[in-house]
Amino acid sequence: MSSQLDNFGPLPPDLYRFFWEYDQQRIDIRKHRELIMTRIMARGDWRAMTWLRKVYSEKKIREYLFRKGWKILPPRELNYWALVAGVSDRKRRALLEKAKKSDPVWRNRLGH
């Protein structure tokens, strides 16, 4: 069965900096999808975000946001990616409210 991921090889070297603590050449865009989405959605620059949108479908991005992203991403990034993924206004607002009521990882981080 063919997938849109078949058109893409390994993680591009210019994205390695987002995964500095991993062996970047071993990151698999299928197997490590959630890791890749989390890093790029939270910290990525325009090039990385554009690559992410080419590699993963809106459906896969939506699935990630509703399964895990709402627990991890700061509200600004969560809202942006929900818009990018075509989440309806009603569902996007509900997702943001759910995230704000939880105790997400980003809220407990120390500032630099």
C-alpha cells in the first residue's frame, strides 16, 4: 500500500538540529512520527514547518493534535497547527480549552 510518506526519504540533515540528542540518521519518519511532529510543531522554523506539512497529511496532523499534541504543545502552537490542519473552529476552541485545563508539560518548564 502506497503512502505519501513513500515520496520522502530520511529526515533531512538541515532538521537534525531539532533532534540533537538522538542519532539523527536513525530517525524514521514513519516510526518516529510523534517525536518529529512534537519537535517541529513546538520549535521548528518555517523550513521545518513546511517540510512537516509536505510529509504528513492534515489528517495525520489532526490525529496527533487530538491524541497527544493538546497535552504537550503550548496554546499558541496548538492553535496554529489546529488551523493548519483544518480543525473546525468549534473543535479547535474545545481543544484549546481542554489543553488550558490540563497540567501540560510546557507550563512547568523553567524560563531561561
